[in-house]
Amino acid sequence: MNALGIDKPAAATRVVVAMSGGVDSSTVAALLVEDGFEVIGITLQLYDQGKAAGRRGACCAGQDVHDARRVADSLRIPHYVLDYERRFADEVIAPFAESYVRGETPVPCVACNQTVKFRDLLATARTLGADALATGHYVRRADGPGGPRLLAALDRGRDQSYFLFATTRGQLAHLRFPLGGLRKDETRALARRLGLAVAEKPDSQDICFVASGRYAELVKRLRPEAEAAGEIVGLDGAVLGRHTGIAHFTVGQRRGLGLGARAGGAEAPLYVVRIEPASRRVVVGPRSALLEDRLRLRAVNWLGDGPFVEGRLAVKLRSTRPPVPARARPLPGGGAEVRLEAPEAGVAPGQACVFYDGERVLGGGWIAAAGARAENAAPRAVA
């Protein structure tokens, strides 16, 4: 059994490394070369290189493609750049804009991992005869009695398991995450020891394909209706102001409302409580109105050992929040109902709800609705 848990000598094990041009994936490639594996580097060009050229913190375009090639050359491994721009536009960017039209808050990193990386790139790795696809994600994989398991990174501050909840059991069988047991400073130290030119390169930003950093501009270009003006109303329906498009708002938002303290003369700050896309209304209220304890999920992916049945677990509702106790039960059509033990604030449709049992990821789904709306929300198919 070699270092990747594959029953072959390292020299006879072919591994494709998804090389984004950053320090994490570059370190993975270098470590595997050092361990004697046959390594092939693949970089995905995901969006317009011209718009990303010269940007720091981009990913999979512009300078990053050149950095990945430079690292591969230094390691003396084959390196291929695959043009996935059209796939990325169809599978990630278009749904990102569409989500704002529906009044949701999307998580494009999950969609990217779910489609172009772990579906399409993994298929390419298999055609190359690779035994595994390795990435620089901070997450762990372990073999259990029921098959491969997905685990949170040891360094919870860098853990990326929230963004990988949609990974399937079949994909996990071929995926490897060599950095899951390291801290970021340890990765950079390894990159320095290995002589990688990207050792001090800054991390990529969250929404890598938004060249200006202003996502609303991209949404406006792709789906202009998300920029249609509408009303900002209180919980009682009273009009408090107007806005220039629901794409500028997300549940839990406090800044940028342009209202001051104008809710019946109250001095308490106002937050976005919900977005009503059909009427283009943004509903605001006090922070207490953000508290919800019921969720309806769609497109649930289950990674437990047995079938998904009703039971207790922990759920993570945003990537930066800790898991909280809850009870979940499956619904017809691939959905789920989740009841939190204690209400949480700012539960936003379009975000992911990820299931955990301790450090193990049990899967999760997309939040379709919260509160009273969760009981009436019909599951929506995913394209």
C-alpha cells in the first residue's frame, strides 16, 4: 500500500494533480513527485484570461496558468491546460447569475467542485489511465467499512469540507487530498523546502471569475432582470425605500440598505430578512426576525454508510460558521427537512446546508427555503 492508500508501488501509480497555479496544488504535485509517483499536472482554463491577466488572487486563468506551467516544468512532469471556459460558463457562471434572479445567495465554489472539477476533470483523469486525482483542498479522505469517507481538515480554520459536500462516493474512491492533515503555514514551509516559485503567492479570492470583484456587474450583464428596481419594505409591508436590484442583497445583510433607522421610528438596525423575487421586494426587519429553526433542502447528497433516514446530526449553514445540532429527515424528490435545536440567524436560500457527524461529512443539500416558507417550498430540480 503506497502513501495514497493504493495497492501499488508509487512508481507504478499514475496521479493527475489539478494544478490551479497556487501554492496548495503546486505543493501537492511536488510532494507526490518527491514520493516517487508518476505525476501529470492538469490546469483548467475556466474563464477569460485577458480579464484575469495581472490580477492577484485569481484562479484558473491568466497568470495562474503560467504559474502552474512553471511549477510543472520545474518538477519535470507533463502538464496540460484544458479549455473548460464553456463548461464553466454553463455549469457555474450562468447558475450563479440565475440564483440571484431567484433571490438566492449562491455558492459558486461548490458548483465548480461538483461539475467541472470532480465530474469532468475526474473523467479526463480516468481517460489518462490515472489511479487517482489529487487536489490541494484542505479536507481529508479515509477508507471505512462502508467505503471512502470525507472528513474535515485537521486545521478547522482552513477546512474546505463545506464546499465539497456534493462529492459522490464514487468520486471519493478516486480522489486524494494530501494537504488535509496540514496547516497552511506548514504547506508554505513545504513549498519553500521544495523550491517552488509560488511558495509566497497569495491565496485566491472566493469568486474567482468576477474580474472587478463586483459580482452585481456580472449578474446585470447576464441577467438584467436582477437589476430591476423595487421596494424595500418592513415586516408589516410598509414601504421604507427603493432599491436598484435584488442582486445587491442577501439575507442577513445590514450595510448598504440606505435606510438608516427607519422602521416605525425604531432605532434598532435593520437587516434583510428575505427577498421576494416575483415582486422584487426586499423585506427588512430587526435581527430577531432573522432567526429560523426550520429549513427545506433540495438536491441532497448523502455520504453516510447506510441510507439517509431521519436522525440527529450537526449542520453547517455557512462556510464560516461552526456546525450546530439539528434533526434531518429525507423528503420525496431528493430533498430534506432540517430542524435546528436552536434558531440560527441569516439562513439564506441558495446556500449549502452540510451534514456532519463529528469530523465526518455526511453530505448535505441546498437551502430552498427557511421558516414558514420551508413547509410550503416544493423541491426544485437541479439542471
